[in-house]
Amino acid sequence: KQEVTQIPAALSVPEGENLVLNCSFTDSAIYNLQWFRQDPGKGLTSLLLIQSSQREQTSGRLNASLDKSSGRSTLYIAASQPGDSATYLCAVRKRDDKIIFGKGTRLHILP
Amino acid sequence: DGGITQSPKYLFRKEGQNVTLSCEQNLNHDAMYWYRQDPGQGLRLIYYSQIVNDFQKGDIAEGYSVSREKKESFPLTVTSAQKNPTAFYLCASSIDIVSGGHMNTEAFFGQGTRLTVV
């Protein structure tokens, strides 16, 4: 059974710092991996999608990497801002089209 | 605007009553999903549908039912058999498209329905 783990569960960093969020999955037979952002009481906003054949994707200050063989992905946020405060969720899509989520990392950027 | 619409945003029901949550998408996506989110639990898959008139159970399907009679609609019914129905429910959809020589299967989410059973 595919399991997705996100570490840490919560993180507080001062504004301006670079930071890394981690995601690991137990079954490397994935179709893709997607990072989302969720603000309190809201739906999910897609940040980056990495297909299984890709190693990384970048969007602005965000960079996501994927090492499928080791079952790991990281989300790198450069020059963090208070507006980056949210919960970040990692999800893997399996070959049967199931999308399995981690429990998320709650990020708080201190002004 | 194209997107996924969940309605209503807030829903209150009495214990023992069935309730149906709406999810509509005008993105022409084939696959649709229902998730439940509880504090500290992340998102758990209830049901998903890869194509019209077909759907599969997710990890926590007991007490729920779905239908997929139209491509754009995937309603979720929370039945009285669901022991702890109060939660935040999220609907998603995705499509497989080729972009830049790569298959793109990005999933998009609605804004959620918060169900409270009293």
C-alpha cells in the first residue's frame, strides 16, 4: 500500500530564509508527484507537478525535485515571505489513478 | 470561468439523515475524486472515477456513495451509515494531456464543503 510521509509536520522560520520541505513515498511505481498549498478552510492550490520521468520543476521561488528510486521529493522555497504561510501537501498519483496525500507540513513564516 | 465548483460551502444536517454534496467541473476532465480532510489526518480518498459511468472505492468508502452519470458531475452522498461524517470534503478532477512532449496529469481541486452533522 502506498504511504506518503511529510516531514516536518510543522515549521516556523524567519522571513527571508530559504527552506526545504520533505516528502517520501513507499512505492516508487508512481505516475507523478504534485505539491499543493492549502490556506486555512480553503481548497488546494496546485504549485508544481513532476512527472515520473522528470527530476525537477521550478516556478518562481519554488523548486521541486523528485528522486523516484529512493521515494523522495523536496520542495525548496527561496527567500520566504509571510504570504508563504500555509499548509503544503505532497501527493503521488499511482498507476491506477489513485492520488495519495501526505498529512502536510504547516509552514509559518515569521515577519 | 473554467474550474471545479463545490456546493454548498457549509452544510449542516441532523444525525441520521443522508446528505449529498455537489461537485461540478467544466474542464472536460475525465477523472474525478472525493477526499475527506480531518484535522491532523491529511486528505483521505473516499471514491474516484476515471470515466463516466464508472467509479472505484478509495481507502474510506464505507458510509458513502457516488454516481458518475455525466462527465462534469460527481456527487457524493454521505449516508447515515457513516459513523463520523463531520469533516471538510474536497473534490478534484484531472485529465491526461500531452504538453511539450510530456504527459501532464495535473489535478485541480474545488474549494471544499464543510459538513457538520449535529
